[in-house]
Amino acid sequence: MELGSAMKPPPTGRERILREAIRLFAERGYDRTSVPDIQEAAGLSRGSGALYKHFSSKEDLLATAIDQFVDTAREGRAELGETTLSIDENSRRLVESMLEKLGANRDVLRILWRDLEHFPALKASARGEIMQSTYLAVADWLRERQRQGELRPHDSEAIAAVIVGSVAMFRVFEAIWGERAIEISDERFASAWGDLLLGGLRPKPV
């Protein structure tokens, strides 16, 4: 390690409990994971009740995991609105950012896919804050690029649905199956998406 480089501090007890809870929920399912299981995985005594110093319940852990994912999605939308890259760089970065943020939340993706049916409020939050708001943010970005003359007239909401849906499912299938359906790197995926987007929407020469 280079002199002066900052070391990441060790996780706090709360962070360790949340990390292990997310891992166990993803591996076993929410219903098949008990509070003692989480405490043991976090290095605590199974019967200590130490988890309750940080979280009010197992459901509170699940809600916190979803809230963190919502915050990640919000950060991605903020980055999209602040970028000053060219349309070529921006289109690639758009897909790379989504892949990166979804990839960092693979376990939460598995939980979202499988375990939220009995938690309607959490399901609605994930649906609205993660997916719907991201679709709308990408549609706004596409409309602005169209307004600037960088993209030709198009149905921005439909294109956004195609972009976000395909990127999300690329990651969801990976999370569910534990491997990629086809060995395509994130870099190749993002590059292909940029080629398709710009090839189809770049204004034709007059």
C-alpha cells in the first residue's frame, strides 16, 4: 500500500449485522433466516439479543437494506442530471453506472425478486423509488439530449424502458442464477448499448 493512502475503517457492529442479514436473506430467503442466525453470522452470540441494540426487528433489517438501495438509485439519478460529458461518453456512462450500482446490490436484487410479496410498503418503495423514478430520469435525460439536437426525435419514455429494463434484467438474472447467462463483460455490454442507442437515435446527416 502506498504511504499516506487511507485505510477503510472496519465495519461497525450495526454495519456488520446489516451486511450479514442481507447475505443470509439472499442465500436462504427472508423467512428461513432467524435473528439468531444473523447474530451468529455477525460474530455475536446466537442468543444475546445484541441485534436489537441496532435494529428493532428482522423486518427493520429488511427495510434498511431496501432503503440503502433506494439511496443508491437516487445517487445515480443525481449523477445523471449533473453530467457534462459528450453524448457518446454520456450514453456509455449511463449504462456503466446502472450496471455498477446494481452489481453492488446483487444480494438485495435477489431479495427484491423473491421476498417482498408480504411487505407491500417495501415493495411499493422499491418499485417507485428504484425502478419507476429511474425510468423517468432516463426519459428526461433522453428528452434533453433531443432538445439539444444530440438525438433525433423519439419516444423517450419507451426508449428509457428498453434501456433500464435490459440493464436491470442483465443484473437480475446474474443475481438469481449466480452466473451470467452469457459471458459478456460489463464493458462489452455498455459499449454495445452505446452503439445501439447512438446508432438508432443520432440525427441523420442533412
